[in-house]
Amino acid sequence: MPKVIVGMSGGVDSAVAAYLLKQAGYDVIGVTLRTWQSEDGQESRCCEIDDARETARCLGIPYHAFNCTLDFERKVVRPFMDDYLQGLTPNPCVICNRAIKWERLLCYAAILGVDLVATGHYASVVKLPNGRYTVRRALHSEKDQTYMLYRLSQEQLEKTLMPLGSYSKQEVRDIAEQAGLPVADKPDSQEICFVTSGGYADFIRSRTDAEIPEGNFVDADGHVLGRHKGIIHYTVGQRKGLGVALGRPAYVRKICAEKNEIVLGTSGETGCPSIVCRDLHFMAIPALQAGEELRCLVKVRYHHAGQTALIRKTGEDAIRIEFEKPVRSAAPGQSAVFYDEGGCLLGGGIISDVHFEEKQTIENR
């Protein structure tokens, strides 16, 4: 039987992925990557080893736990903190998936003499007619996780199985219950996995010596509207918890770390017609060449439904994305991810600039 390592977080999704692969005839080995443990002993929500080990015991599969905490601190946690201190809004899961989870799973697979790895992500790996691998959006869009997977390499995808792409969350829980898995009713993790208590801003304050001073809320013309408590407490698009009364709903439009200012605007002032992305990665297609254009669907955050846009390569590692309709809450540091009409992931990049000025419509360029 073909052997496969399943990355087991201790949650229901990876447990059912392991179960389905075993039922399909694979020789399954469970592996948990310990990525984080807080000073009070709390584990990351992505590496709850006791639950993963008990699930593996119920499934009757071998199980191993490997320590990755140093790499995780260096490649994920520190950049996450640095980005917030610079006024950016990072995607730690995007970085972790490629640089920690897949890299380490494939490394341990090689050590154990296994060719394949699998995860409980809601997505499907497909090989396209052009010979390239990509991930296709989950059948049930409310759980689709492809946004977080766009940086996976062709070599990683070639050796990856994702068996949950056609299942809903309720179907996964039903399978777990019928199989007698102990995590069938375990709640989903909704927050940043390594922030085990409090909020992310408290986490950053507790782990940095950097000064995080108060500053001004301003409008688009620079007029002072009030005081903020430090830029790490805010993200683009945020409305609640601003602590400033303007007599109208206000949203974070932009974070200016160099001035220690946060620009507020109304909902009509937060839409942007175009953005610039860098640190590009292409999956279903080869990298765009200078001046090359591509029309596709673009998501600017995990829960964004997506907006039709025109992408144009403008530099060695830069593209400009012009949306048919302005999008809200596009935040520097977040990812913009591109899809074709069939839901296959074309690629993505990190948002570096957000433009609010008027633009020509795509049709009249």
C-alpha cells in the first residue's frame, strides 16, 4: 500500500483526513509538528499533541511528534511581530504553510521513507493540462482554505494529498462521529494559533522591547481627529474599538508607521480601485513577464469573496491590480490571491501599496 504522512494538528479536520486515507487503502502515519509552546505550557492550536496522539491510537496508525519551535519562532513569529510594528497586517499561516508545515512534513517523510504527505485543508490538489500543479477551491466555499496555500511550490504540491476538498464541515464532523474519533465535537480554532491567551497586540507587547507610542488619528487631509494607543492595535478596515467619536461610522483607511498616524475614513473612503503587490508566487501558470496582463478573480483577504480584476506585471517582482469595482479593506502586508474561472489558484503576492485615487475603468484602458 502507498504510504502517506498526515499532518495532524489535534483537530477534527486532520483526524478525518487520516481516517479517509486509511479507508482508501493508504498506509497512514500521523505526524504532529510542535510549533509553539507558551511560557505557561499552552500549545499552539495547530499542535495539540495529546489529542493528535489519541486520535492516531483510535485509528491504529503509527504516530510521531517533532519539534519545530525554533524554526517557527524565526520564520513565522518574529516576522509577524515585525510586520505589525511597521504598520502592516501579516498572514502568518501563509508563511507557515510553506516554510514550516510542508517543508518539515516532506523532510520527515524522506527520513521515514514515505513519498506523500497529506493535510486536512479544505482544498484539492490538481494537475493541469500544462503539467503544473495547483489547488482548487473547496466545493463548499465557506470553508475554502486555498487563500492560505498560494505559496506552496510545485515540488511540494506534487507530493501532497488533500482529501477534504469535496466535504462540508458538518460532513467531516459526521464522519468523525461515525468513526468514533475523540475530536468529533472539538471546536474550530478561529484565532492566530500561537496567541494562546489575550489578543495579538498583547502578545506583541509582551515579547518586544520596541517602543509602541500613542499617536494621532487623522483624516485624509491630515486633520487630527483623536489619539490612538499604538499602531499594533489596529488593522485596515477596522471599525470597532477605535475609541474616537466622530458622530459617524469611521474605519481605518491607512496606517502610516513612519508618522505614527492612523488615517480614518468613512465606508465610501475605504474602497480602493487598485493595489500593488510584491513577493510574487505563481502556481497554476508560469510567472508573468514584464508588461504581460491577466484577467482573473482576486481575493484581498481570507474571507473576501473575490473581485474581477486586471493584473499587469510592472517590474521584476511587482504587479499592479486594477479592480472592476473598488475593494474594501485591502491592507499592506496581507496577501492578494488570484484565481481562474474554475476556482484554481493562479498565484498571489503581498500587498505593498493601496491606491485610493480615481482610475480609468478596465474596459476603457
